[in-house]
Amino acid sequence: MARPRLNDIDRAKGLAITLVVFGHLIADEFPVGNDWYVHANLILYKFHMSFFMFITGVVTFYTLPDIRSFSDYAGYVRKKFIRLVPAYFLIALIIAAGKTLVGRYAHIENPVNGVHDLCDAFLRPAKSFCSSVWYVYTIFIYFLIIPVLLTLVKRRLDILLVVAFVVYFLPRSHYFAESSVAQYMFVFLVGGWAIQHYSLYLHVIDRYRWMFFGIFVACIGLYFIADIPKLVFGLCSIPALHSFVRLRIFDGDTLLKLFARYAFPIYLINTMAIGVVRVLVQTYWSWNGRNFLLVAPVLLVVGLATPIMVHRIFIKNTPVLNTIVQAQ
């Protein structure tokens, strides 16, 4: 039986995917004369994926079926494989083809140069030409290993949290998303802990909302004078951002819920949509200086709206693609 939707998690997911798109406005080159965005982007990358992974952990553990046999596990993994892996490689192929084609006529960032680069999409996702979709690769690995780990520790999530915390500090490589898996497993599991103690968790973040806001704002301010560890910054952002979308002003919100519903298509497609507009702007105009104050919101809207329109108009009406790139 399907569990009821958690409206606050939908809003949190909508906020999280919006932050992801905002971080994708640039690839490798920052617009000249816009230090504000350089700092905003660097601050964003201190916490936004931790928040996104936390929300993913909440949803994963909230919907996790009772896995008691290998057959249960195989069925669970098969479902997640169909949901994620074809989409990952489809987008990788589209990005590779697009960069190869556009690269003949315009400058592109992170190009595809030969078979070695194509193999990196499988071997080193976060360092490949399709690095923007590393999250899909990483969470599939979580879906592979979390049920096994829970069985090994007899569903003692506290033990896994300790292990994940230790793993965070161990040396790691970029092969097979090892670095990403280790970096975000702790906050992913914190999401699992939160949903297991949801009433208590919500009581704490709502009651001490302004304290969490203050701590998060302090982290942003301290960025300019100290190097706050990414894990600390991310953990401080979680209660602040989650309690923020639980404010009454968001009770009737539909926009964040819309972004949440299309979070997967937005995540997969936003960089391609933004990339096309960015190339056009850089080729025929400029995004440097004050121009970026106009270009930035346009890119943000393009990154959020285009995937939704593409899904509604094209993907939804193409059965094979609708199976691969699913909305919720």
C-alpha cells in the first residue's frame, strides 16, 4: 500500500532542485565581473547537494519495502535499475552527441574527445563529460548497497551512521563514484534517521527554527573568513532549509511542488537546456559584466521550465522515453 505523500518533503525537494539548477548556470568558466555569483556558487556547493541527498534519503527510507529475501532484494534493485540506469546512459549519449556536434561550430566546456572520454561516463561519472548527472549514478549505488548493509547490521541505522561518518574521512578515488558515495552517504543516512523519528525531528526543527536559520546564516558569513568543512556546512543547512519550506507561507505553494514532481526530468535535462542558451549568449552576445544580471535569471528559468515542457509535450507522449525519464 502506497504511503501518503509528505507535502513538506515535496516542497523541500522543489527547493533542492531549484538550488541544483542555480548551481548549473555556469560550467567551468565564470562570467567576468560577477564576483557575487562566484561567491554565491562556491557557497552553494558547500551545502546544496548535502540537502538534496538528505531529502533523497528521507524519500528512500520512507518508501523502502520490507526486504527479507534475495528475491525481495533482486526485485527492488531491478526496479531502481529500470528507473535510473537507462536514463543516465540516455542523457550521457545525448550530451556526448550534442557536445560533439556543437563543438564543431562553437566553444564548449568539458568536451568529448574520443572513446576514453566516453568510457569515463561509466568509470568516473563525476569527472566525465556528463558530470552534471553524477547524482543518478551515485544514488543507484546507494540502492544497491543500503539494503545489504541494513541486513548486515540488523537494521541498526545508528551503526551505519557511524560507519558512514568514518568512511567520509577515508581516502577515495573517483572510479565508480566512490568519492561521491563516500562523501554523501552520511547525510543520506541522516535522512533515513529523520524519517524513522519524523515526529521528533519535525518538532525540533520547527521549535528551534530561528536558531537553525541563525546557524546557517552564520555559516554563510563565516565562508568569507574561514573554510567551513563541507559536511558541517551541509548538516547546518538541512534543518534550516527544511524548516523554511515548512513555514505557513508555503502551505498553498504549487510551484515548489511542481518542481518536485518533475525533479528527475529537471535534473537530467537542465544542463543541456542551459548549455544551449549559454552557447548562444556567448556566441552572439556576452554574459560578462552587467549582462549576467539579465542572463542569470533567464538561464534559471530555462533550466527549470524547459525540462517540464519537454516532458509534458514530448517525453510523456513517447512511451519508451516516458518509461526512462519519469516524473512523479
